[in-house]
Amino acid sequence: EMPEAHQGDAGVTSPSPTMWWASSAFAVATPPLQQERDARQNAGGFGSDEVGNKPTTIMLRNLPNDYNRDLLCELLDEEGFSGRYNFVYLPMDFQRWAGFGYAFVNMLDHEAALDAWNHLSGFSKWKVVGSNKVCEVCWGAPLQGLVAHRERYRNSPVMHPEIPDHFKPALFEDGQRISFPAPTQRIRPPRTRRPPRATPLPANFA
């Protein structure tokens, strides 16, 4: 099931205030100060051995609806983050084949996540015409870290062969795209409309 949505820029779908990430848990704020990070870590924080209780996954919000995963990867690389992230997913509305306006990016470490947060907060130099959206950044939730995202999506309907590649989550290593691990169960097809004929080539695929 796709989350509830409403009409956004140019009549395409964008997230509504009732979507799952619009809760208080996803409130946009500045990166936590050192004492706040220490307190969160001591309290059990994000609870992932992989990330050492320091988050590495950021959520980018208020992206243009015309953006897809490959355009976002190009943006990250051009803004100096090539080789500093290992997972990117920009969810799409499979009824309109347009982005919901948010994305998840897992950085290699906590410091890279803070750098991306500070650099991309307020970003507005999009490669699409007519968008005046300003990027907002918060910590990704409920998932944090590469392993959590990889295991969440390897069996997801979004990985079904019917879905165009550039709409799927992607893994990266040393700045090059790598394959997702094989699914551990049968992937059911999502409910979609027929995708547009023109599909751009995937970015950074080794």
C-alpha cells in the first residue's frame, strides 16, 4: 500500500501531513550537539551495533517531485559526497511515477552524515526547472545503518522486476553502485500503473 498523498508541484504527488514521516519523530532540527549525542548514546540511542549508537542515515525532505534516485546521486556526487554514502532510496508513487519528495541516504559514518546534513540543509539548486523547494534534513527513522536498509528492501515489492531500476533503492561501495543481495523469499509485485516509456540509465553502476 502506498501512503496517503495529495497533489503537489505541477499536479504530481507529494507527501501529505498524515504520511508516516510527518510525525513528531521526524521533526526537522539541527544536528545534535555533542552533549546531546552523548546522552542519546548513554540512553541506548539508535541501538545499532553497526553504527555504534551514532546515526548514519539521513532523511532528505522537500525534494522536487521530478527527482529520482539517479538525479539525487548526481547531486550528492557533485556536492562533494562521492564515495561517502552506501545506500540511497527515493520512494516513488507508482500510480503517477513521480517522487514523494523525500529520500533516505546512508552515509559511511556519523561524521559524513553530519557533513551532509549541514551542507544540504537549505539546498535549492535543483536540476529541474521551476522548483523553488528548499531541502530539509533530519535523521532517518525507524531504520538506521546500511544493514537495516539492505535487509528491509531486499525482499520488498519495490525490487520486483516490473519496477524500473532507477526507482529502486541502490547500494554503493567506493563510489560505485553494487548489486543488492539476492532476495530470501518470493517478491510480490506492487500495484502499479504502467511506467513511462523513457527510463534514464542508472547512475554510477559499475
